[in-house]
Amino acid sequence: MSARWTPISAFATTHGRTSCGRAAVSRARTPAREAVWLGLALYAAAFVFGAAFESRAAIGAERAAGAGDDAEALRRLRAWSWGSRVIAVLLLVATWDMVFKPGL
């Protein structure tokens, strides 16, 4: 019985069985597959957080500085700084997950 052909299975077959290729081809829940999805979810969370929170904080700080409200601009920049730290942590955990693949 042959497996159904997909572009991912063709890539995994022709370029050696990488953990990413194995995780994408198999339908079974494996630690490698879970690690790939966790890494992608963390990357997506960092992107969404940056788009939703960081942009609003930066725009608010710019508007407050333009209006001469230094206290509000400082408050918004502090929020932006904390948001940048959250994004850095999310990306660091995603990188750790993709490099070390916990559970394998």
C-alpha cells in the first residue's frame, strides 16, 4: 500500500527525512509534530501580539509626544518596552522549541 503523494511527502522523500518533513507527512501525533506546531504557534503569537499591542503603544506614544504630553508618552513607551520583552521571550521559547524539540 503506497502513501498518498503530497508536495510535503515529495520534499521529505527527495531531500531526506527531516524532522519537519516527518512531522508534516505523518498524521499521527508525535513529539516532533507537536514541537513543530508549538514553535509555529509561538511565532504566530509573537506576530499577533506585535501587530495588536506594540503598534497601538507606539502610535499612542507618538501622538502623546506630538501633543506635548510627556507623562503619557513615557507611559506608552514603557508599555511598548514591556511588549517588546514579551515578544522576545515568545521568540526565544519558539527558537528553543524548534532547536531542542522537547519530548524527543
